[in-house]
Amino acid sequence: MGIGPVQYMVVAFPGNQFKGEIAPALEDLVRSGTIRIIDLAFIVKAADGSMTGMELEDVGSDVFQAFESLTAERGGFVSDEDLQAVAGALEPNSAAAILVWEDVWATRFADALANAGGQLLDIQRVPRELVDEAIAWADENRAAVNA
């Protein structure tokens, strides 16, 4: 079995207000076999603009310890250059997390496509705001038709 699609995201936390609520949600995804976390890093940009980038294994707080059990493998996907680039985009007094994960749920399908000679031509993620707008529009039109 191959590896499923790998994705990454960068999430900013203005005011350096990073809390641990994300860890339980990620844990659910990992434990259910939906995703496998490949790499996870954190960046803190101080009010004076100085930056501290940390791979998970370098972080000692209780909040970050909650993530430790979720990352069985670290592939070194997040580089120092990545941390610098993200830090450059952050406002002062902000934090960010970089998460790299494998969509384990899609591994079997990806293997089936490859075995069938299929070639992925394009794949896009629809932004959440557009999905929310489309659902709201459909709900409004459904209500108007049913009225």
C-alpha cells in the first residue's frame, strides 16, 4: 500500500493565543485512521518582530505536549526556510502552527487509481467560505420553493 495524499496547512493565532483545543480534534482524526500526522511545527513572533520556530520535539509546554502523542513519525517536511517564510508573513505578537498530514482515508483509492493507470489531472480544495455561502444560498432557495 502506498501513501495517501499529503497536505499541509498553516494556521495563525493572533496575539499568541494558542490553546490546546485543537489537540483533541486532531487526536480523533489520528485514532480513527483518517489522517496520519507527518510533521508539526510552531512559530512564535514576538511583539518586537523576533521569531522562534519550534519543531514539536523541541517544545516543552503542556499545550504542546498534548500534540506529542499524535505525531508517531516526523518526516522533516517542515524546514527552517518554511518556518522563516511563515514567520515573515505573521503579524508581530502572533503564533502559527504548520501541520503536514497524510490523508490515510484516501490511500486505498489512490492506489486503485494508480493501478488502473489513472493520472490525477487536478485537485483543489474549495475554501470553507465558499462552501458556507453555497449552503446558505441552497437553504434560502429551498425555503423559498417550499413556502
